[in-house]
Amino acid sequence: MKMSEHTGSVEVKPDTRNHKGFFVQEGPYKLVSIDSSGWALICMDEATCHYVDPDNLQVDADGKISGIG
């Protein structure tokens, strides 16, 4: 079950790892959702998606992840 279905543009912080422990390529991603276990699903394109810790997402100038609150 998805806790959040908000979407928006985010970037990952340097040295971010996914849920499997692999490094995630830096660059722009689309925030797809944050699930009930606390992982954020982000996608670079339709073929490249990762589950990451939401604390590793870069926020916009207002201090918010685009599309959330």
C-alpha cells in the first residue's frame, strides 16, 4: 500500500544508495511515491527507477520536495 502518491522533481544527494546498497546516479528524478515502509520510489525515466531513503533527496529552494506539502 502506498502512503503517498505525490509526484514531483527531485535530485539525489551525492553518495546516495538504493535499497539494495548500490549507488544511485546523481541527476534529476521524478518522485513517484513514498511507500508505507518509508522508501521513496524515484525514476529517472521509464526504465530506471530506485527505492531510496527520502532523507537522501534534494529539496527545492523553498525547502520542500517538489509536489509534497
